[in-house]
Amino acid sequence: DTAVSQTPKYLVTQMGNDKSIKCEQNLGHDTMYWYKQDSKKFLKIMFSYNNKELIINETVPNRFSPKSPDKAHLNLHINSLELGDSAVYFCASSLKTGVNNEQFFGPGTRLTVL
Amino acid sequence: AQSVSQHNHHVILSEAASLELGCNYSYGGTVNLFWYVQYPGQHLQLLLKYFSGDPLVKGIKGFEAEFIKSKFSFNLRKPSVQWSDTAEYFCAVNARGAGSYQLTFGKGTKLSVIP
């Protein structure tokens, strides 16, 4: 009964490969997010989807493409992986915008690009 | 756009010492404020949040934070820390209003509690 789940937990891959990270939430939330946490622990928003519609797209290389098949899922596909993509990627979800916008985070996916 | 500053990068305390972690934000409008904690190797968990009302909010594990609007601050406090409080602490702000989906985080403060 995990609220926000991500797979895989660890991902080790070679430069140039294409990989995907999956995220699912069972909270009934409308909005989902992807964050990148770098080696200095800095958390930065990458994307946000509200009810399958893209609403935030920060300055992220277009090698990163989010896909939301339904409002409970937000997957992250990364093409042509680079060394600098190594980080921990966190998925999160929240109720639709309003007063209560607490975000619930998944366990993270540690991506290592060799 | 909003921004968040956490002035302490790394704080080292002995058990039973009191804790105060600073957080300042910049945004001209109404905000929601949060403190999240990340224990080693784990995901972020919400410690406490402020949406409106009493500016002194109490969270889990004995933490509290005070919203001072005039100072744009939301400092986190705990009267007596324990070794188990060793973690990374993140302040975050969410600006209310249209399109207020974005949660902006500070750079985090690492707390090390020495037994």
C-alpha cells in the first residue's frame, strides 16, 4: 500500500543508452512531478503534470521526456544518457492546485551513468 | 518566481542541544511553507507545513516552525535533538494562485547529531 512508488530503485547504465523510470501513485492525486537531486543534495523540479497534461517544464534537455498514460502514472524517459544525468530522481504527487498542495514523494531512483 | 535560502549548509550538534535552522524565501504574494526531512538513503518526508492561521506550527517528532511574514522567514526549531535527527532538512515554498503547482526547495541543511 505504498503511496508513491518508483521503479527501479537503482539504475546503472552506459553513456548513450536510453532508459525509463516509472512512477505510480495510489493517492488519487491529480498532479505528479519529477525532481532531480544532484550530488550536492539540491532538489530541482523538472516536470509537472496535472491530470495527464504538462504544466511545468523547467529548463531540462529535450533528451528527457515525461509520459503520463493516466493521472496515476508519470514515467520519465531519458535518451542518450550522459554522465551529468547521474543523480537521484524523485517522483512526487499532490492534490490539484489549491490551498492544500502538500507533495508526497516516492523513494527515489538512483541513476548512475558510466 | 519564488526562491528559498537556507543559510546553514551543515550544522553539527551534540544530543540534547537545541536546534534552529534558518529559512528565508522571496515572493511577494501568499505562500504555503514546508519543511521536509530526508534521512540517509531515504526519500523526503514532510515534517510540517504552514498554509494559514497560527504562525507557529507543530510537526512530527517534536519539531516546530514559526512563520514570520515581515521577515519572509520560516525557521525550524527543536528544543532537544537526538542522534536519530541526523538527516538533511529542506525548506520549501509554494506560491499560491493560478498555476501554483511548483514547489521550490532550498539547498538543504545537513544536520549531524553527535551522541
